[in-house]
Amino acid sequence: MKAFEARYGDDLADLPADLVAPQRTLLASDRPYAGGLIPQATTAITELQQQLEQRLLQAQAQALHEISEQEARLKADVDFQKLDPEQQVEVLAPTAVAKSDVQGSHKPGTALLRLNRYRSDDVPK
């Protein structure tokens, strides 16, 4: 329970409060074994994990789509086409790294943060 909170704490703010509450109640309890808190929290965590997985897939798809669109714009640019193949690979390297980072992300927020960093740092270069 504590590991789940530590890993996904930031992402839980966007999820339904009725699913987050049982876990937080359990963590705050002096007597976690009383009152059926553990089964309630376990059930809620299972649902939260499913929702987080779905959000991760959506965030990754969105980020990869936007990065791929930017890559296509770069490749279509006249100045890019004038570069030799080695220079083209060098220009596209940050795009490849961003795609890899997004695909390897384990949290929805991480995928979206990487997309934002790609937009703000890598694209202008």
C-alpha cells in the first residue's frame, strides 16, 4: 500500500476520490487490521491500477502521436532535406530519444512531462 502511494501519489489526484480514499484511510489508520480496511483498500488499488494503466496507454499514444507529427514536419522541411544523411540522423536523435522515453514510461504523468520537455527543449534545437 505504501509502495503504491509512493509510486503513484502524484497521479492519484486525478482519479476518483472514492477509490483513493480507502487506501489513504488504511495508511492513516492506527489499527489497519480492524474494520475491513485492508480488503477495501486492496479492491480500490486494483481498480486504481486499471485506471492508471489505461491513462498511461492514452498518454503514451497521445505523446507518440505528437512526437511523430513533429518528426514528419521536420522531415518535410526543405532545409532538413538538404542535410546529408548523418546530419539528418543527428537532427532526429532527440526525437528518437523522446519516443523511447515515452514508450518506457511507467506513469501517465511521466509520459506527458516527457512530451512537454520534448516540445520546449528538443524541438527548438
